Amino acid sequence: MSFLSRIAAFFGPKALTAPVDSSLVRRGDAVFEAFTGAPNAVLSEHSALTVSAVYGCVNLIAGAISTLPVHIYRRDQNGDLERDQNNPLWWVLNEEFAPRWPAAAGWSFSAGSKLLHGDSFVEIRRSPNGAIRALVPIHQNRVEVIATRDGERLVYEVRPDSTIRTPDEAASQTRVIDQDDMLHIPGVGYNGIRGMSPLRYALRMTGGVALNAQQFSAKFLENAARPEMALKTDASLTDDQFARLKEWISDHTGPQNAGRPMILEGGLDVKTLTMPMEEMQLLETRRFQVEEIARIYGVPPFMIGHTEKTTSWGAGVGAMGTGFVRFTLRDHLNAFENEINRKFFRTTRFVAKFDTSELENADLKTLIETFRIALGRAGEQPIMSVEEVRHKLNLSRKVNGNLQPSPAPPPAETEEDPTP
């Protein structure tokens, strides 16, 4: 085994015991950077989420996706979609991925993995007859994506789940899963194997600066907002004096010692080393990083609490919700829908779709007015029935005699022309 192979084996998956081909080590991957020392360390999942803007964007998008119902539709011969109310997959997609995974948590985890790592993996577990019985999200660090020899298909090498404290023999083994049994939702830059990780690319500089600014602010306040300083003297200090000076420094750092008077002796003088906070423009830097991170995720800053600038999405919750679905969520939802439809059904007869109507609904007054028009107001041709409107409002479809559409008013009577 070559030297690079040993390095790759050390930093690579521990479950793989076969020699690693050093020719597969490329500039920019984890092994190369661990060996050469990358100039800018890649953010980890946990360090990135300590930045409030990253957490806000990921929580907003993943949380919104986890709240959306997923409906199964049947396509008829004319191409029209009819809701399949009794499809057994509805329970899996909306209530319980698996006994260990509620559906909301599964969607949130999967969306968060795509937003942070560029790929989301969900294992499809089937019954002996091939029917889908469960979905199990898998952390991307456990998955190795491998193309088959002919390059036509993918297989997934999945390492054991480290969250299982005492796994049985089957759970402690590395498994190989065919692509038909794995939902793989890649992000931007998908190359046929994996998508580009935002932690490694888009957030590498922006997130790193935000994290450093956040840590600097915490350290600055931890030191009671006291700037760094140097102690200057023309005399030479003995070892005992150095020891006493270290004790003095510890007695004047930290918020608990704020305002404590200094006692200087032996000609010591205090010199400030750092620039004033106004010159460093720390607050402006942190504000700019919020906008940068929001831009990376396609989230308007005001939706994660950055209200310094007004929105150009119009006024009202309806306009903001429609813009959020159209420009931010739709890309992620389409990726999930496409992968579900091609792995679940493999036919045009069925299709799964996220229902975004609740996010796009306007205020109640506008919503009711819209339904009145849809029911056929003032003699207009109706495009919805009362039952359909009540279903949209999550009301019982049962309609009594008083809820029928109002009849069109009679035409206005015109006066006869008085001229003969």
C-alpha cells in the first residue's frame, strides 16, 4: 500500500478494509485536504448550525417542507389528476416513515441533509411482495455512492448506524443497496454521483467568516468587553515576578472581574493593541454575513429575522408565502417529488405532489372572495363545487340545502323608450 493509500485509509471510512487506490485522491477532496492542510477548514454540520443565519435558513426551509402534506394522485386517460384518498403510501409519507421516524422528522432531516451536505439519502424498505412499508433516512456520512461498471446505475454502500448502542449482527455490517431501494435527492452540481456540499463550497468562506465573527464577539464579551492589551516595562522581570504577573492577568479577565481596579507596580504600563470596535466594523460584518448566507439559500433576509431592509415581495402573508414557495421551496420540492415518483411508481398512472396551498393562501377575506368567484358569482360560470370548496377549507364535504350556490340575480329591467 502506498503512502497516500495509507493516508486515505486512515481518513476514509473505517468499515472499508480493502486497499485504497491513491490515484483516486483528488485536489479538493477530504483526503487531499487532510494530507496537505487546506488553507480554509471546511465547516462541519454542527459548527455551521451554531451560526444563527445558517440555522435560521435550514430550519425555515426544512421546517416548511416537513409541514406540507404529500398527496397521491391517479392520472386518468385524459391526463387529469384525481386524488387517491385510500392509497397506503399516504400514511408513510405523511404520518410515519418508519417506527423510529415520524414523517415530519424524516422530511426535516432529509431536507436539512440536502441543504447542508448537498445530498439526501432515504432507504426504501419493502415487504416480500415488493410493496413499500417504510422509509429510513440515512446520514450522508454513512453512504458511499458507487457507479456500476457500465456506468448506467448506482449502488450505495451504507456503513453501520452509530446511533445503535448494541447493534445485532445484521446492523453491524456494511450493506450494499441498489438504487431502486434508495431515495437519493442531490442538490446543485450533481455529477451523476453526488451533489456539491454547501458546507464545502458556498458556506466555506461566508460561513467561516460568520463563525469567526461570532466567536470573536463571544470572546470579547467574555472578557467583559476589555480589548487585548500589552504590559510594558523597561525593567527585566524575574521568574517570581512573571508568576505574579500571570496571577494578576487571571484576576482581571472574565465578566466576573469587570470593573475591578488594576494595581500596577515596577514601572508597568498598559498598552492597547486592538483597534476600536468602530474601526473593525464588527456589527456591519455580521449583518453582511447574514445577507450572504440568506442569498446562498435563496431566503429573503426578513424571513430569518433580518429586518433592516424591507421586502420587495409585496405586502401581506399571502404574497410572502407565494414568493417563498415559488422562488425557494419549489426547487427542493420538485427534487423530492421527482425522486419519489420514479422510485415508488415507475409509471405515469400515479404521481405524488406536495400540497403548498396552505403556505400560499392569502388572508381569510381574500380567500373567501376567491371561493365565491370560483362558485359562480353573479351569473359567472362556476369552476368549483360547494363540496370542493369545503374540502379545501378542511370542512366536511356534506352539504345541506342552505349551502348551495346563490342563484344569479334577474337581469335589470330597462325602461321602455318613451318616443313613438
